[in-house]
Amino acid sequence: MTAAPPHATAAGRLDAAGMVRTARERVVDRVREAEVVAAALSAGRNIVLEGPPGTGKTTLLRALADGTGVPLVLVEGNAELTPTRLIGHHDASRVLTEDYRPENFVPGPLTRAMTEGALLYVEEFNRVPEETMNVLLGVLSEREMHVPRFGRVAARPTFRLVAAMNPFDAVGTARITPALYDRSCRIAMGYQDEDAERAVVSTATGGPGGLVARAVRAVRITRDHAELRIGASVRGAIDTVLIAGELAAVRGLDGLAQPLDEAVGEDAALAALTGKVTLGDAVTRPVEQVVVDIWRRAGEELGKA
Ligand SMILES: Nc1ncnc2c1ncn2[C@@H]1O[C@H](COP(=O)(O)OP(=O)(O)OP(=O)(O)O)[C@@H](O)[C@H]1O
Ligand SMILES: [Mg+2]
């Protein structure tokens, strides 16, 4: 048994103030969300972080975790995340020579998180197979599990589950999520306001202000555009700014010149955005045309910033 992690008391409380402090240093805005998630984690609750892609769920949770003093174990949720992958397995070649022994068990992320008292962060939780969700729900209820031929695994007091979910993701396992919601607290992460998104893109790219503003405006237009069913997250703006800077250099132009060369901006926006948006069902014109229109409109709205 190793010593309890710093900040974590024997009762399993986590340092909420420490978490909020690191989140304030590393995350743009999101103060309310940081405070509520920190408070819920500190109170021993499990969390569902719900929001569209690119709204900063992972960024916020990483920052909060760094302030707790307990480890973060991150798992990508997808159809291949079987109970065995999550829990662990016995090393097959060692089993042949040594038979099943606790020493040749290779712990998976759930077992590690429970024994280390870590935060287990499962991204895209609604893509996880139902049998794997059932394992997690069992652990949330009992704070322990039985692993065949390994034994009982008990969760240290600081163990928590944080599940991230995209509310627009159709894959979901509708039958199981009510049980998860009942055992956790839900914090919604919507899109941030325009100023915050500019700050996010500026920090991520160091790009010139006019270009950052136009890229942010463009992705915001995609989110309630009549021809698009799904719009782009702030990642689309980050990619546009990064590509535009490099593309200007490739073409022998000054990437920081204002206003930006129109062809460079359009090509960057096409590369960054056409794959990130989804056309509405009835739309017949190509996505490239829609994105170019949006890029031009963003420029007009900002007075060709
Ligand atoms: N509030 C924020 N402060 C700082 N960076 C942010 C913020 N929001 C988003 N970002 C940046 O935007 C990008 C996407 O954020 P992140 O990966 O945290 O989103 P997510 O909600 O986890 O997305 P997904 O649902 O696709 O996993 C990252 O590059 C991140 O640095
Ligand atoms: Mg994420």
C-alpha cells in the first residue's frame, strides 16, 4: 500500500481549490464549470461531462486532474473497448509456463485507476459496448469488482469516473445511460462565446488577430447554417489559422500581413472545415461551395478583418 496522494484525505476528498486554480491557469473561461466539476469530484461524485466535440471537455478535465494530486487515466471509448481491455488480462505466454497467477495479470485502465485512486476519464462514453458499461456501473455502485483468477479489486477512496459524452452522437446505448446518469452528476459544456473562442484560438495558434477573428466567426456561422446539419468546433478555427500561416509561407507571402491573401484564407478554410461539417440531407451543392460562402461571409461581417 503506497501513501495517500497529496491533497487527498483518507475520506477520499479531493482538493477542489487546487483543481480550480490549475483550471484557471490553463483553460480559457469555463470558471463555473471548473468549480462545479471540482466540487462534485471533491464530494466523491462521478461525473458525466456532456457537450459537442471540441468544447474543451478533455482540456478542462486534464487541468483539473493536475490540481488534484491524483493520477488521470484516460481511455478512448469505442466499440473495441471490451470488458477485458478495460479490466486487464493474464499474460498468455506466462500463463502457459506459470499458470494463472496474480503476478502475470496485466491490469487494464480500470484496474489501474481503482488501485491508484485515479480519475478514470472515458471519452466518447456512449460508444462503449453495453457489457463494458455494465462493468463500470457495477464499479460505481460497489467501488470494487471481482476479476476471475486475479481476485478482488477495491477502489481507493479517491477513485472517480468521469464520462464524456457528445449529446449529438447517435451511436449511444440508450438503455444504459439512465443508470449512469443516476449514479453521477451531469455538467453540460456548450460552445463558448465569441471572445472566449478567439482567446482559445489565439492561445493555440499565436496567429494574427484579424485572421483569428475571421476563423472563429466562420466556425460560428457553420453551427447555425441552414445548409449544414453539423457545424465545426473551435478546432476548425485553430486548423484554419495554422494552415493559413503555413500556406502563406509556402506561396512566398507574408503570413502575418493584414488583410490576409484571399486565396490563402479560402484554401485554408476549405482544408480545415469541409471535413468537419456535415451537409443537410436536402442540400445538393458541394460542401466546398458552402464553406467558401461561409468564409467570405465571415470576412464581410468583420469588414474584411
Ligand atoms: N476553454 C478552453 N481553453 C483552452 N483551450 C481550449 C478550450 N476549449 C477548447 N480548447 C482547445 O480546443 C481543442 C479541443 O478541445 P478538447 O480536446 O478539450 O475538446 P473536447 O470537448 O474534449 O472534444 P471531444 O469531444 O472531441 O473529445 C484543444 O486544442 C483545446 O486546447
Ligand atoms: Mg475530448
